[in-house]
Amino acid sequence: MKVDESVLRSPPTITIGKEGITEKIVREIKIQIKKKKQLKVKFLKSAFETTDKKTSFELLADWSGTTILKKVGFVVVLGK
């Protein structure tokens, strides 16, 4: 699936901080992905205290039932 350019130019719709990936965040991603098909998620540096960036991105995609479309720095674009 190709990343929609409007998603890349828009600000992240979800920010993940020091609490990491929570059930609430996963639920919100599932709700938003039904409406938008693609969304941008930003991780703060504090989100990587217990896991590395790659693992966190993969866990988020797995738990939310999405696919990683693009990774740039601390930002990941997810799609359905």
C-alpha cells in the first residue's frame, strides 16, 4: 500500500509518551484506522525506556492489526 502524501504532510494524530503502548492507544488507533485508512503516530523519546524503536513500532502494528507503511525517525505511518 502506498502512503498517502496528505498523511505525510499532516501532524501526527497520536503521540505515544513515557507510558508506552497502552490499551487506550491501541483502541484509539483501531477507531481512527477505520475512518482514515492511514494515520501517523509519533513516539516521544521517553517511550523507548523499556524497548527499542523497531520493536515498539512492530508491537504497535501487531496489537492494532495494522501494517507499517513508513518509518521516519520517531514517526511511523500505519495503514489498514
